[in-house]
Amino acid sequence: MLRVRFAPSPTGNLHIGNARTALINLLFARSNGGSFLLRIEDTDVERSDAAFESAILEDLRWLGVNWDEGPVRQTDRLSTYTEWADKLLASGQAYKCFCTVEELEHQRREALRRGLPPRYTGRCRDLTAYQVKDRQVTGQPFVIRFRAPRRRIEFKDLLHGTVAFPPDHVDDFIIIRNDGVPAYNFAVVIDDMLMGVTHVIRGSDHLSNTPKQIMLFEILGGKPPAYGHHGLLLGGDKKPLSKRHGASNIAELRAAGILPEAVANYLGIIGKSAKKEVLSRDELIREFSLESFSASDQAFDYEKLRWLNKEHLRQASPERLSNILGLPHEFQSKIALLRENAGTLVELREQLDIFDGEEMEKEALDFALKIPALGVIVERISGLFSETARPAIEDLHRLLKESPGLARKDVFMLLRVMTTGRKSGPPLTEAYPLISTRSMVGRLACLQKRLSNS
Ligand code: GLU
């Protein structure tokens, strides 16, 4: 049975690129009847934070990335990693290294000076049992290193094709740090092995870790999973995603009023040339093929996401949208009108002012104030409104059409501006019945005030 995992480190909010990895894994599992495991890789104790973990889980749920198992937390499994490290020590495939930070730094600088890649020199590789004991007795801190075989590693990546690494790519890397906590490459392999992961799908930034993981797998006697490394999501300028590019994490997209289905749709089609672009979750699953994801990096296009969001807003029920916005159900008809044109929920909420606000937007005000006959028009129209009565939109339209001093081309716009306080918005005949009389009276008063001040 196919089994994948998503393994975030709780060192920050859920990045859009990582959310894409999560989604690809989910779609892959769902389209193959496999299962999806969530694993929290929190062994970087200094940078990991429980608050980030909850935020990541919340963002995954929001996005509809529902895991079948977990979350499994690596810090809850420390004894398992120690057990396996002890096995490697016992068989001589790992060894204790007592090199100090200063010594390692010295070795590193020496290598760089000689134009060599900075690799561990193997200084503690062949310590005798006596030397090891001696150092331990005096309480010298140590790490455990993997005795890496010096050989070329070649594997077939599901997206990159055949990838090969030369024998010196992997040095005797650390598997257990001096505080007893496992290093990333070790914990990942133990977990992927014991958890029966069949496919590891992740970003290309992990490609160079893969030979280390394959070596460990082979030594531990497990069968390595299939690996697939997809390209990363970068800004249009090829730099890591940041707020400058529109957003860098899921929380920002959510705050900007993008719907989860739009985010999933976008992340599920990035870098693919699809005939149909607006896809539901079911369609994403049905049309999923891992190979169609590019191995090369992709540019995050916020405008495209906004466009998809617009499409999904149109399909979403006003009931659901009013729930998301925390508005009572009376708002549904207003939302139904606005969702036709809003790019985000934030814009939609903001446009609700059309119906109940009394303010006028600057461009709307500027437009109205340029009309020579405005004073007369506003006075006549105001006369038609009272606390209990308001004219029909057709009457207002007729009145404006017959107003001397108002160009024909401006009739509709002025009607819109006076009733909604804005130059753009939903079809006026549909919006008009939903605008409160108080709102319109307020806007007319605002125009009057401006006119008498000028
Ligand atoms: N914890 C790693 C990360 O967040 C995941 C690596 C992996 O998928 O193997 O980058």
C-alpha cells in the first residue's frame, strides 16, 4: 500500500512552498488509495516551538490537507533513535566523535584553504576502544557519526530522473548530536523506515540529503522509499518567497481573504499546462499525476491565485461565505451580489459598506463634484427620500436623465455614485433594494455638505 508523509519542522508558519509539498503528497495518496501521515520534525529544539506546531496543524486543516495518521512528534521518539544508533555503534557502522567545535572549525578552514569541500576528516574514525573509554571517563562530550561508505550513489528520482552523487559527496555525518538528539538525516530515515513510507515527495532543497538517507537505509537493512523532488516555489525574481511577492505563508493568504479551495487549486496546478485551470478538490485528485509536476523551480504568481480565488468565490455559497466572514444570514443576498466581482474575502467585506455605510470614496466624490448641476440634482433627489419612503431606482434614473446640465454619459455613473458612494460595484438595479435608506440619505447629505463648503 502506498504511504506518504508530510514532515514539517515547527520552526515557523506553514510556508506556501511547504503547503504545496503537503498538498502534492495528499493528492498522490488520495489518487492511489494510499495513506498520508503527518510527522512533526521538531528535533531542532532551539528553533522549534509548540505554537508553530499548532499553527501548522491549523493551516493544514484549513487547507483541507487531512492526514490519516499522526501527528507523530520526533521528540516523543528519542529513545527509538538512540536504540538504532546503538545498533550502528555496536556493529561499527557508527562511531563516537570527540572533536570540539574549535577543532572542527579548524578542519573546515584547512579544507577550504586547500580548495577542498569542507568534509569531516575522519579524525575520530579509528579511535581504539581504549581511547574512546579514556575520553568518556573524563566526560568529554561526543557526537555519533555514521561511518559512511565511500561510494557513488545513484538513484532514480521520480521527477529528476537518474541522479548521481560522487563518492566524496557524503562524509561521516553526525547522526546523534552531543545532547543525545538525532540529526535530521538520521531521524528521517529511522522514521521513514519504521513507518513504512513508500514514497518521499518533497522539495528539491532536500535532493542532496537523499544519498545520505539511501546509505543509511541500506546499512539498516531497509528498502529505501522511492524519492521525488519537486521544484521550489520562488518569487518572480527567483528569490525566496516573502511578503513582497504577495505572501509567503498560508496564514497570510488566509488573512488576505483567499479561500482554501483556491489555494489548493493554485498549488495543485502550478507549473503545469492544464486545459482546465479552475479545479475542485475532486478534480485535482482525479487528474493528479506526480510526473506532471516540474522538477524545476516555479514562480509564485499572486495575481493568478487571486484570479482563481475570484472563480472560487463565485462558486461558493453565500451562506458559507457569510459564515466565514462571521456575518448574520441577512447578509447573504448582499454577499451573493458582491462575490461576483470580489477578488478576495477582504475586498468583499470591505464592499459591504455600499449597503450600510454613509461615506463616499474619494474618486466617487471627485466625479460627482465635477458635475456642474450637482447642487440642483442633489436637492431634487434628497426631496424624494424620507424616513419612510424612497423612490424607485427607475424614478431616480428618469430624474437624472431629465436633468439639464448632466451629460447623458454621466447619468449612470452619477446614479451609482450617489447611491453606493463608489464608482464601481454590483449591478445597480440589484444592489439598490439592498442599500439602506439611511446610507443613501447620508451620502446625499455628504454631497450637500461638500457643495456648501465650496
Ligand atoms: N523537516 C523537513 C523540512 O521541513 C522535511 C524533510 C523531508 O521531507 O524529508 O524541510
